[in-house]
Amino acid sequence: MKDTILLTGATGFLGSHILKNLLDNNFNVIILKRSFSNTWRIDDILDKTIAYNIDKIDIEKTFKENKIDIVIHTATKYGRKNESFLEILDSNLFFPLKLLDLSLRYNVKTFLNTDTTAYNHFINYYSLTKMQFVEWLKLLDNKIRIFNLKLEYIYGEADDTSKFLPMLIINLLKGVNTIDLTPGNQERDFIYIEDVVNAYIDIILEKDNFSNGFYEYSIGSGESIKIKDLVLLIKKMTNNEVTQLNFGALQYRSNEIMYSKANIKKIRDEVGWTPKFSLEEGLKRTILWYKSADNQKIIGDIK
């Protein structure tokens, strides 16, 4: 019998892709959302899940009414939409702590947490709260299997259009006159969404080979590329010959991370996961999605 999985963040970019994969593999999936959540990413599969609106109920009801085997926590607030630090604290620390407490009380066997690769956790409220929750996971790992996935920069279809890569692709497809950018010497590890989802699935399939404890894995391509080179590559792949790229027009952010690359040896050795998509293949799929007339209408409708 397939495991029953409780998934948070199912209406978001990562969560929606994980949900689709879980349903394709016949898992029983319960999702937590809000009654006012924008479900455009999962409208076509929402009737295949059990959904609880956490603004209407105490989330313990979810655990009382279902025998949950696995919790996958992807919900988060980045602070990009002017949320207060208290809202970010509630979403990224207090809410997952309640999930963890309920998981322990209701004998959930496995907890997958979505973490960030931020090297300086004091860059912003988001990074700090993510780090604080991980410390709690380490403290309470004796009664449950905990997998902490530190994600590099994810990209792919149906991402949030306020993020750098989707915004860049959309503007290059539109052929805007100019795009102001930093000098672009930061190096980042970009990982395609389907590869990231497969990491979650592979861990679920291999979980019984692990005893209770805290296991942490970096999830990325294992390669890095300068932002400037990435921008030029996307400009070429979108066949854009009109947009002027103003590298150096913007300053680097305060505490800018100049280099980031995942070491994927541990997850490859212990779980058997490796990324399957090259940067060019992942970008090709992503650009085609944003180029689709139907998807352009969706993006326009949700703004």
C-alpha cells in the first residue's frame, strides 16, 4: 500500500510540481493550503487530493483524521512581498514547528524539510528563520527520520514571475529595450525543477534504508555558472537580438553571495540521486513554457 503524504506549499512552484509527481506515482496526498490560496498551478489535479484550509481549522485535525506516513514541508515566505518579519517568522518557524510536533505525537515516520543554501543566515529574515527551524530538527531527530534538503537555485515551468530567472525570460521573450543588471560575476548553481522533484521522490523511495536521525543533502546540479554568462545564454536561446543588457547598471546587494555550488556526492552515494537535465535542456523546456500563448495568458491573469 502506498504511503499517505502530507504536503505543504502545494500551490507554490516547487510544491505543485512535487504534488503532480506524487499523484502520477499513485501516492495518497493530503495538502494544506489557505481558503484564499491561488490554486492556478494545481486546478486540474485538486480533486485528486484531500485539501485542508489551515485558516479555517486547527491543523491537528489533519493528523486526527488521517494516518500520515510522511510530511513534505515546502511552504515558505521569502519576504519578497513586503511581509513583516513576524509573518515570515510564523510561516518559516512557528508553523513548521507545529507540523513537527504533530508528526512526533502522531507517529509520523518521515519528515522532509525544504531548506536554503544561504551561507550567511543573517542576510535576511528568510534565511535566519530557515536556519532556526533546522536547529530544532537536529534537536528532535531521535524519534523520526528527518531529511533536510538544501536547495540551490531552482528554475522551471510555472515559477513565480517576480523571481529573477522567470522575469528575465519573460522580458527577453517580449523584446524589451533594455534590462539593467549587476556586473553578473556571481556564480550560481541552477537546478531544473524536475531534477529537484526527483530528489524528493528518490528519498521517499529509499527512506526505509534509514533509521531515525537527521540527514542533510545539498540539491543542485553540481556545476556553477556566472550570472552574466547565464543571461547571455538565455538571450541567445530566446532568439533575442534587440534587448540591450546593461551589466553593471545595478550594484550587488548587500552581503551578496558571490559563489554557490552544491556538493551532490553525499546524496548520490546515500540515495542514488543525480540530476538528469543539463542547464541547456532545462532552460529550453522552461523557455518553451513561458513562450506558450496559453501560459502567457495564465501569467497575465495571476498578476
